[in-house]
Amino acid sequence: MNLIQRCVASIALLLLLVVSAHAQKRPSEKNLGAPIYPKATFIESFTDGPVARYLFGSNDITISVTRFYEAKIGKKSERIKSPDGTETYRFVLKGKQEAAVPELEVRVNHFPGGFHIPDQRGETRRYRTVIIISKKKREP
């Protein structure tokens, strides 16, 4: 599976998992090891094999969110465009850029028309931008 297919599959998995979301406490930047966009709403966290993923939504335009991360992280993003129109801006904070699962990464996603994500009450909320912070779980 190539990188674009993994991105599309990850986004689809995230959206499906959010349907069964339950109230969770918003993680801290210290816990994540990565900055959190100030206007982001925490949606859900879950594990996917050896990786913990944290999903946030924002109604700010994607370029504003991406520029925030470029300034905070100090490097440009890798831009990935999927066949379905999803654009992903990927920042690898720890680990190898070419790794399928780096130690710590931030993805800023844009989809034409936005992302429609159900909340804990089953009401659908629309977000222009979705932010995914992923980190490898520590071995016991």
C-alpha cells in the first residue's frame, strides 16, 4: 500500500471510529509531545496497532493551521494529494520521514466541502480542517 492509499485508509478509519466516540479528556501538548493548534476541538483518541492517534477538528482554513505548525515545528510540511481530493500536510517530528509509522507526526487534512464528523450525541459537526497527531506507543 503506498503512502496516498495509507492516508486515505487512515482518514476513513478515523471517521468510522469517531462514530462510536465517547467523552474523553483533551490531551495536553506535554502528553502528546507535539503542539496542538489553539483553535482545535479535540474529537477522539484511539489506538491503531502500535500507534496512538489523536483527532482534532478546526474550522480555520487549512493553510492557517499548516502555517501554525510550520512556525511551531520549524520546518515545511510534506504535501500529499489523494485521488479523492484530500490534501494532507505531513510533519514528522521524530523518526524517519519515509517510515510508514514515524515515532511522532502531525497531519493536517483538507477535503473539499469539509469533514462531517458525528459527536458524542450523534450530531454531525463539520470541520474545514482535521488534525491528526500520531505517536508510537511505548513498549512496556
